[in-house]
Amino acid sequence: MDDLTIYIGLGSVPLTTGLTEVVKRLAGLSPETQDRVVPFISVLIGIGVNYLVSTQLVSSPSIPAIIVFGLISGLASSGLWSGTRSVAGV
């Protein structure tokens, strides 16, 4: 595994958080549906972002590493967003 792949995976969390929020607002989901669907959407976006960035920056990206860091990125971004909202009291 390349060090750049690790940095891409960790650096994609804010981007995944922002894109998940954009998709959530554009979809107009009810609050009950958001609780079930948003983590799944966040993981898909995390894997997609990691795949797109890794294929552009790394000469031979590792697909399992892309998937693992995409999962980490997606789950971290959904937790980051919900944690921030609960602390802020929104």
C-alpha cells in the first residue's frame, strides 16, 4: 500500500462530508429516511471519491485499499456530521 493512498483516504473525509450533505439536501429526504439512508450514501460517496482521486494520483492503485479507505471515509464523515450536529444542538 502506498503512503499516498493513506493520505488520500484520510483527506477525503471533509469532501465526503460535504458531498453527502449536498446529496441529502437535493434528495429532500424525510428525517426518518435520512437516519437509515445517509450512512449508506456517505459510504458510497467515500468509495467513489477515493477511487477517483486514487486513480488520478497513484500509478497503480490498490482496489482493496480504495474500498477500505472509502468505507472509513464514509463512516467517519457521517459520524463527523451527526456528532457536530448533536454537540451544536441543531
